Amino acid sequence: MIVRIAGLGRIGTRAEMAFDFDVRSDLTGRLTVSDYGEGRADGSAPTLRVDPTDAGTAVTAFRMASGACSDPSRGAEFDGTGREDTGALVAFTVVACDNGPPENGLDFFGIALPSAGFSRSGSVTSGDIARSAASSSGDTLVVSTSTSGSNLDVDGYTVTVDGTNAQLSATNGRVTFTGLAAGDHPVALSGVAANCTVSGANPQTVSVPAGGAASATFAVSCTSAVPRVTGLGQIGVGSPTPGTNVQTFDFDVRADLTGRFTATDYSDVQPDGKVASLTTDASTDPATSVTAYRNSSSACSDRSRGVEFDAVGRERTGAIVSYTVAVCDNGPAGSGMDLWSIFLPSESYDRSGNLTSGDIAKSTAPSSEGSLAVSTSTTGSNLDPDGYMVTVDGTNSQPIAVNGSVTFTGLSPSSHAVVLSGVAANCTVSGGNSQTVTVPSGGTATAAFAVSCAAITGDLTVTTSTSGSSVPSGYTVTVDETTRQAIGINSSVTFANLAAGTHTVELSGVASNCTVSGGTSRMVTVPSGGTATVSYSVGCITPNQPPTVNAGPDETSLIGLFYTESASFSDPDNNGPWSYTITWGDGSSTTGSTSSQGTISASHTYLLFGSYTIRVTVTDSAGVSGSDTKVVTFIL
């Protein structure tokens, strides 16, 4: 016998976790879990998946009962390896309990990731978990769903056989019930959205033959009407003035994730004396958006009279935050029965209460409204780095990537002006940046903009000017450490077709006796379609030359150990006065100075006969030295 556990729904009422799984004891199946309690600033939620098309993921173990359930036989547990939306693979365990029919609030779901120290569980606040068994004996019923029209039900349906045996089905899908007794069975389709209608009988009765299979089909049609909730009013008693415990709101949000929202908390007075507020309106602030819409709420005594939506909004301080709103349309305006609540997980902020004024209304948007899908296709070089802006009718704007698409919803069935702006100077829109598009009633129109961009380049001219003496024969100019050209000492070279922007220019090959005014390295900005210039001024001087010293020829002395050294020197730079040192070769030396070129003489007495190397060194006033040696030999 193969046991199957399937679920589609959520746990939690604000920081929700959504799940969608269908797993069998033969270790086949799929899983998707998204944790909105860990929602990111952009409105997305961390997500874990097991998908048969991803070989790195798998169901690794299945237990046909669970001690987490009041009746263990109503539950199942399975282990697996899933892939997070970051790409990482992690091990997990899921516990699920089928404690009753759909939407009764008794089913249970939990998940744990041991390596991350993460676990979360709770009763199912919307949706259902169904445990079923497929037996090798018994008969089979295949139930198919076929859905047509617009705005199809996003979370599918629930198929229930005999009032207790339930499975989740896609809007266009098929589920199989096995191990049924031969005979008649009632089959019901539930969870159908308000804008959708089931054709024919629901439930319908199907006769399952002995040892065979029966089939049932539900045809569903959906209109373009979109679930919608609006609200304008306050909770809290008194006038909305700074310091009072009053919160006001004004919103109009639809299930197609369009709309606007504003809330103000007069009890939260900020340092500048103004009160805290939160706004979402993607048409004027693209960083804000509605990210999820649920057409019921467990916050209401009658769930069907409620709505919940998640969104990303901007606080008065400029901060971007994620939040969840739950509302109940429990009665007419002014009845005080409607409920409004808001929760900001990142700030642990929570406000809720019955309306003291105003109204909340749950409805559907007019089916005559249509949509407009705008796309851009950009080719060429140096594409616009920050994309473009699309504006419909002069007021409704959205950002769009250079190769991307955006959709405008809730438009009247008529002609609309569409303008593409923010196009860079080097780019051209084919056919112009303005179009007129007719949006059909209940349908979608399209507008496409083709943009081509030319390369953005410019030229760079480098010049040199060299003065002084002992100048070099030339230099080398290098741009961005890669492109080089030789340049004369008084010349210029041009680097053509450089990318517009900032570049580094380096002058090398400068002789040590030369100095570059301002240094050898420069930063220069090359304009698009223009020419930038860099000038180098180089000054050179003749280098100081060392004195030329003549210590005299080698000698042999026969008349004793007393010796007089007579040396001569000359200096081509006449850079005096000069100091000199005579080292006698026996560890002793004689120093002196002279203010004129010519002869240097000094005497020394040796203690022993033998050969000695005498070195004469002359240093000019700039510290440059020259020297010469001779050998003197003393014999008896």
C-alpha cells in the first residue's frame, strides 16, 4: 500500500508560512515552502523546494504516521533534501496532520531544518492537508479539472470524495483516488474563487465499477473580475491628532497585486513632532508594491468576509519595510463591525481593532477594465545602465529594464498614450518614444519599444614639452596600463576611440636628471564624441660629474720607510671646494681639503718593509667622489 500526503495552504495569520506539497511513501513527490515571517525588504520570502526536475533534491524517507497528531494514523512525516532559493541544498523534515475537512483550522503542518537550527509549525489557517492511501486492490476514480477564462484561481481547488477523502488539484489538472469500493460516490469541487463558476452539478455522483476505473470532470470558467478590497476610516476613539491613540487608513488593493495603501499612527509622534505613516503606491514610488493577496482571513469570524495582503511600503522616514494587513468586511459603513489590523515583522509593530469610523468593502473590480503589457528591446553598445521609465496617460509610471516588460492593470477600455522616457543620449527609439494603444474590455493590449544604442567613445591627445640640458631621446605614454605609444620630447600623440569616461595616463622613460611638473601619472575624463588633452612639462639638467684623480705610477723605494704621496685631480664641473682622503694601505689615512684643482700631497712613515696600496679619493662640494690607487713597495 502506498500512502500519500498532500497539502496546499498556510500557517500563521500575519508572519505566514505557505506550503504546497504532494509526497508519497514510494519517495516520489514535490514540495514548496515559503516563509513570509522571514520576508525580505523587496517583498520576497525565503523558499525551499523539492522538484523532480532538480536532481539535487529528493524525498529520502517517509513515515506513515506521526506522533505530532492527536491521532497518529491521520498524519505522516517525511525527510528530504531541498534547494533554497539561494541555491544551497539543505536537509529537512516535514510533519503533517490531516485532522479534518478543508478550512476547518484543525490540520497541522511543521518543518525543521536541523543544520540551520530552524523549525516552524502550527495549525493550518487556510487551505488543507489530505492523507490518502493507494491500494493494489479496490477501484479507481480519476477526477479532472478544466478551467478557462481570465484571472484563474491561483491556489487551485480541493476535490473531495465521499465527504472525507480529499486531494488538492490544479486549475487544469487531474487527481486519482484509489482503493474505492464499487458503487456510487459523491465528488465535490471546493475552493473555487469568487470570480469563477463550476458548470453542471457540484457535487456530482460517479459510479465506480468493480475492478475498474471511473472518471469525473469539472469544467470551471472564470471572468476577468478581480477580487478587490477598499477601506477608508480609523480605529481608536477621538480626533486624529498627534499623541492620540488613533490609527487612520486609506487603501484600494486588488488580487492582481495593484493598488495603493496609506496608514497613519497618531500615537507614534516622532522627534520632529510629526506622526508616523506608511505608504505603498507603485505608480509613484516603484520601490513599494503589493506582493500577495489572499481572498479570506482567519481574523474574521466568517473567513470569506475577510482579505489579507502583504506589501512593501515606505515609512515617513524613508525606510522600506514589509508588512501584512488583515481586514474584515463584517457590516455596512458606520456599523462598527468591520475590523482592520496591520503587522510589521521587522519592527514588531502590531495594531488592530474594530472601525470607529469609515468602512471596509470587499468586492470585485469591474470586468470591463483591461491591461497593457509594455516591453523594451535594446541593442547596440553602451546600453543605458539605469533602464527607462514607462508612463501611461501622463501619470501612471513604472520603471522598466533595457530588455524587460511591465504590465499596467485596471485601465479603461479605450485609447491610452504610452511614453518611454529616460533614454540615454547615445540611444534612439525606433519609431519614436510615444505610442497610442487601445486597451480592449477585459483584455490585454501590448506596446513594444525597440531601442538601439551607439558606442560612446572619444579621443585623448598627449603632448610633451622638454627643456634644459642632457635631455633624453623620447618617452612612452601608457593609457589604462594597457595601451602604449612612443612620444618625442617635444611632440604629441593621440589615442582614438577610447570609451567615454575616466582614464589613467602615465609618462615613462623619463631620465633621472629630468623632472616632470605635476608628476608622471594623470587622471583624465574623455568626453563622448570629443577630445581630452593631457600636457607634460619636463625640465632636465646636466648631471654632476665626479672629479678625475691620478694617484701616480706604482713605485719601489730603497731609501727607508718614509714616503711622500703626490697626486693630482681635475673636476669638469669645477665644483669646489674639494675634500680628499689618502688611505696608506696599512690601516691609517690622511684627510684634508683644497679650494683649487691640481696637486694633493701628504707624507707617511711605514713601520715595516713590504708592498702597500695607496688610494686617493677626492669629493666635490655636491658629494660626488672620484678615486685612484697606486702600489708602493719598500725593500732593503
